[in-house]
Amino acid sequence: MVVKRILQVVVGLIAAGLIALLLVSDLHPAGWDRAAGLEAELDTLQQENALLRARNVELSRVVSVPQDDQVWMEKIIREDLGYVREGEVIVVLPN
């Protein structure tokens, strides 16, 4: 009889703890806000990852170009690094 009562108390405490945990974490409005924020952050990171993958593919193509291809190397140096020849003037137009 005593063992049964102790078991009931322990099970009741565990159930109360689980209910409290659910109320504090998932069911609480702050928990939903946090989940929404994390989902938005995940979307942003996935978009950034896609851009980085595309840039990685582009850079892989650059690496595969022979080093003696002067025209290609000049194009890369000018476009990616912003270098200009002596005497050239850069004109930046607003978007």
C-alpha cells in the first residue's frame, strides 16, 4: 500500500514537471516567437548558403583556367578585385 502511494506521488510529480516544461517552452507565446525567429534565421542562412555555393562554383571555374591566359586573368583582376590600369578613370553610376 505504501509503495503504491509513493509510486503515485512520483508519477504525479513527473507529470506535473512535464506539463510545466511544456507550458514554459512550447506553449508559451515567447516559445512560438523564438521558433518563428529561428525559422526566419534558417531561411536567411539557407539563402546565404545558396549564394555562397554559386560563388564557389564561379571561383572553381576561375581556378580551372590556365594561369597563362592573360585575357582571362586581367578580366578577373579588374572585375573581382577592382584594379584599373594606370591613367584609367572609374565612373560609378547610381542604381
